Amino acid sequence: MNLKTFRSFIVLAEELHFGRAAQQCGISQPAMSRLISELEIEVGVKLLSRTSREVSLTQAGRGFLESAKKAVAYADMAVRAAQAGAVDGIDSLTVGMIIGTAQPAVGELIARFRQAHPETRVTLCQIDERSIGSALADGDIDVAIAWEVSIPTGLHRHRLGTVPMAVLVQTGHALEQEEPVSLADLAGYPIILPARDRQPIIYDTYRQYAAEAGFEPNIAIDVSTLADTFAMVAGGVGVGNAPIVPGLTYPGVSVLEQHPPLVFSYELAWAHTLPSVESLLALC
């Protein structure tokens, strides 16, 4: 049993057709059949159910498929780490960020990392709350920056800081006269929130606090990024409620203090302690 066998089985499990799977793997159909038969003998159970008309996975096959995918993903990560070509041994750092966590302190951390490792390619990408664990486990990202409440159990974590929720209104809005603004003051106004399918925990937390404040929020629009929130507020679509560092400005938007303050902690999270992650942590 080796990685080639795992990869071939994964292709066959996805195609459920020996001919197409063999073609993708660059081998003959008889060779594919022998490979799978030998794998089943080695594993000791039937992984596939075959008839003259169709191929399907057995229950054991479905379980084996998940394990095979993880084994291949880990092996690929090991190869990428071994092939890292940077002078300091760190070829790249991919950071997945949840909406709203691109705070100034994060930018300062990345700047320190770039100064310490100028040859390393740093990539920032936005991820959803629900994909944090899988993106880290599969090696799609090396480290995540996420709200503490959204980080799955079982991951390594390091707190970066806290940021208060602020109320965002179009410049000249009546709420400017009410600062600091309570959550209850937002009752009746159209609210702009991150889409629930991307940030269910933040979305549900907001609705919970709104319920405790005695109102059901009127959700005007769901957004995907903090920049979208600012743009919609500036255009007069509604009132935003987002984690904002005091002093941050945007044309056409007033950032109002919220009282009592609702503070969110944001953290680094990682599954595998890669050299790039160790180097980033050393600069925190």
C-alpha cells in the first residue's frame, strides 16, 4: 500500500468508473482492476461493490476514502515543506482570514514577518468560519486568523488581541447625536451583517445580543467583506455593526462607539506546526 494506490483509489471513488479512472491515472483498465483488488486483499475488506452496470463504494470504502484523502493531503504537505526553496527554509506562508479580522495589529505582524523573512511569499485569503478546520487540516492554509468564538476545538491557538464592536452609520445619520450608541438604539434601523452562511457564529451572536436588548434586527443585506459593509453604509443601505479599531475611517461613514461595549477576541489558529507558523509565532 502506497500513495500511488491511495491516489488511484481516490480517483476511482470519485469517478465510479474503472475506464475513466484508469485513463486519469495513466494506466490500463486491467491494471486499475488489479491495483484495487490487491488493495482490498491488503485491507481485508471489500471497498467497492461491482456489478456489470455500476461501481459503488461500500460502507468500508467510504471510510477508507476519507482516510486516504487525509493521508495524501499530509504527504503533499510534507513534500511542499521539503521542497521549500527560500534561503531560511520557509518558502511560503498562507494566512486565511475571517471577515473583520484584518485589523492593524495583524498588518503589523505580517510586516514584521516580511522584514524577518523577505524571501518568503505571503498570501492572504478570506475564508468562512465553517471552513477553518478543514482548510487547516487539508493544508489549504498554514494559519488562520479568526474570532475566538469561531475557532473549532482541537486546533492550536494564540491570542492576538481584542477589538470592540462599533456602529457604522452614513455621515449625517441621526444616530451620530446619540453616541455612545446602545444596541437597543439600533432597533428599527435596517442592519448590515456578514452573511450567515459565511459567519454563522458572529451572525447568531449578534442576533442573540439583539434579542437580549429587546428587539429583532431588521437585516437589510448580507455582506461578504468588511469593505462591503463600509460601502453599503456609505451608500445609505443601512446601519452596520462590525468590529472596528477606534480611529479607523472610511469616506462617508461615521464610526460610533457602542455602549456597553461588545468586545471580540481574535486569535491565530493552526493545525500543523510548520516552520512558517513557528516563525510567525515567534514574532507575536
